Amino acid sequence: MAVNRSAEPPTASDAQSSAAATPAVISVSPTSGASAGGTTVTITGTGFTGAIAVRFGATPSPSFTVVSDTQITATTPLGTGTVQVTVTTPIGISNQFVTFSYVATPAPVLTSVIPASGPSSGGTSVTLTGSGFTGATVVRFGAVSAAFVVNSGTQITATAPAGSGTVQVTVVGPGGTSNGVPFTYTTASVPVLTSVTPASGPAAGGTTVTLTGTGLAATGSVRFGTTAATSFTVVSDTHVTAVAPAGTGTVQVTVTTPGGTSNGVSYTYSVTPALSGVSPNQGPTSGGNTVTLTGANLTGTTAVTFGATPATSFTVLSPTQISAVVPAATAGPADITVTTPGGTSTLQSAYFYVSTPVLTGVAPPSGPLSGGNTVTLTGVHLVEATAVRFGTTAATAFTVVSDTQITAVVPAGAAGPVDVTVSTAGGTSNGIRYTYLAAPVVTTVVPNQGPTAGGITLTLTGTGFAQATQVLIGTDPAGFTVVSDSHLVVEALPGAAGPVDVTVTSPGGTSAPKTYTRVASPGI
């Protein structure tokens, strides 16, 4: 456990807890520090358990902590030159010649006080610029101490106390007191800002803003944070126009007059947007679909355009994402541009407007209820097809042959007509009629027998004959005439005596066979 001790004589308790060996100092880090003391150093060595004193030369450390048997942290006292660092325990004093060098610390130097004036009531936020501010302990306006924050070794922000006349601002640090820089207390009223328009602009600066408020007629400076405006013009006691300098982040814009420095109003430096993608990256020429734009620095987006046409609407979802409704346009590629107060970003030819597909034909135009047959669809703008449907049912499979042709495997369906459609990113085509046909059914063959010489006419009754493509008597095709969907007349073929099957085939399939019997003539 680490033990913290102030420089003091050893006690009996210390002697009882001491290590068994004389302490040895191996190194000190850092090896130098300010002559004013106050530097925290780490001492490394052995035998530190029970340490009762750490000395820099002959001067004890004002405080030290035994971290372990091999490490002590200590605060340097005042000193000059190079001195030996020693550790004392009840066993003895280290005698290694490990040194620490005191470095003279220069007094801080003050080069500017901005603003250089403020109301006698105090409260003005003042930026002090110079050097040697690290470790500053006091900031004074004349003889009065001010509240302050050390921002860096070269900058302090202080709040002016109440006062009158012109006083010298000074900074006290480890090396002494700085030179003075004048600050004048005024009796004029402090200006008040109520708004800055626009409230943001690019990091490169150059944006002209209008400051609105009161008491602005005697404006002597306009600052964006600590940076002076590139230029400014006093329009009236209530308006000042100013050109924003370069900057980053959100800063407070202030106006300084003989009455002091105004309150701050926020102005944000916007970084340039960067678009990286759009999804989906294509859609119909009619627009109306929603896409997601991705990138960086998209907060504050004021415009989204597709080519030269503004998006129908858009919503900034986050600094990296925008949702936009695509406007209508002609077929082809389009640039997407996003505009923010920080500038613009364009993705060239990032979005493609796709024409709506058009179907002109389907061949064959009908098929069986079971599907499985292949049809050829013809039309235009078919190359981007993502779906082919028969009614509401997706094709079993399809192949885009070209921009004008698709082959598709028909799914199963119910008897009757359906519209075949093709969908692409450009939309869904018009419908082309395709008819699901049940297989024909033969119920009677009249007469059901005849001579082996053939030559007679048979009448078939049944259903599904309207689309008949073939009638077979046995294995031979016979001539036929479709009388109606329920009647066919067929020319009987010659053949050997005996029964043969009669079948009817249509795009819906082939009927179950019915028997026709050839009868030999008597005496043959």
C-alpha cells in the first residue's frame, strides 16, 4: 500500500516497519524542473519501504508517497542548480549520486488583451495572449484579482472584475509577474446581440452574416470566437453585417464597443459534406420512390438534387444518412448533389432512371394448368427484369434474353386467363393475356366403330376442344374440324381390324383415350 508522508523526523513505528537494506536511488524522472519547486518526480530504486524523508540537496521534499519498495513519488521544494536526490529510511540514507536540476522559470510575457475595454461593472470575457502562462496563479486587472482559466501556455481566458479608468492587466506565474497590458473600463452601455443570420457556414469562412441587437452603432470589432471577422459594416444601431473568418466547430460571435463586449450568439462552422452512396441506385422515370443517401457531414442539409431537379422531399436522419424521395426525370444516369452550409458534394451518375417495361406478346398464349411449359415474352425495356408474374404468381423461372425478350417457365394456375407482367426498377409493365387450359376430355366417339378402310366421319363430344391441335387415332394423326368447344368431327383413318385409342391434344394437355374399333368387312 502507498504511504504518503510529509517531511518529518522518524518515529518508532517507522523504525519497526523499515526494510532490511540501506535504500538505493537508481533514477529520477523527470531530471529537471522549475526553481520555484512543485514538480512531481518519480524516484526509482530499492529499499524504499518505510522511507521517512526525501531530500533534494539539503532541502526536504514538502510531500512524498512511497508507492512500493522500488518507487516513490515526491514534490520538489524550492531550489537552484543541480542537487543530489536522497531517500532516508530507518536503515540509512541512499548515497548514489542521482541528481535533479533546477531550471530558472522566466516570468510570463503578455502580448495582448482582447477586448481591450469593457464596462465598469465588469463581467467582460477577455482573452490574454502571450507566453509562459503554464502554472499561472494570479491574473490582475490593476490591483484586483480576476477569475481565469489557463487554456494553454500561450492563452488565458479571464473575466474582468469591476473597475474604472485604464488599468494594467498582469499575469503572475512561477517565474514572476508579467509586463502589463492596458484594459479600459468604459461607462457606455454594453452592446447586446440577439441573433446571427445565417447561423452557420463553411469552415473556409467567407459567409456574410447579419448581426441583430442593440447598442451596435459604435462597434469597433466583431469576433467569431477569438478570431476577428474578415470585415464588418455597421448598418445601424441594431444591425451589423460581418464576413465570417475561417474556423471550426461552434463559436460565439461577439461585438465590442466602447461600452464593452456583447453576449455571444452561436455560429457553427459546417464541414463540407461527403456523399458515398445511394440505395437503391435506380428507379422509375416517374420518380416517387424513396432512396437512402449515405456519407458524412450531412447535418444541416439544405438541398438534395437529382441532376438539376430537386428531390420531391428529403429528411436528414443523421450526420451520415438522408432519406430522399426521387423526382421524375427522363431515362438515364443522374448526378446526386447534397448541399449544406459547409458546401456541396456530388456523386456523379450515381442514380439511374429506368424506363417502365412494355410487353407486346407472349407465345404460346396458353398452356396447361400444371404449368411447367416455357413461353417467350416480347416487348421493350426488359433487360432489368426482376420479376415475371402470371397473375399474382411468380414464374417458376425466367431468363432475360435481351432488352426485348424474356423466356419464362409458367407456374401452375387455375383455368382461365391471367395477365402476364414484367417488373423492373422502372416499374411494372402492362399485362399480356395468357390462358390456363384444362386438358380436353373426350366423352363419346360416334360411331364407335367403322370399316378397316376408314373414310367415315366420327363425331367426338366432350370439353376443351376449342384449342385442339391434334387428334390421334391409334398413333396416327387424323384430320379434324373444331365445331365448338364440345364437338369435333374427325376423318376415320384406315387400319387393321381391332380397337384403337382416340385422343385429343390442346395446349392444356392430352385427353384420356376413348376406344374406336375397326371392323373387317364380311368375307374378308
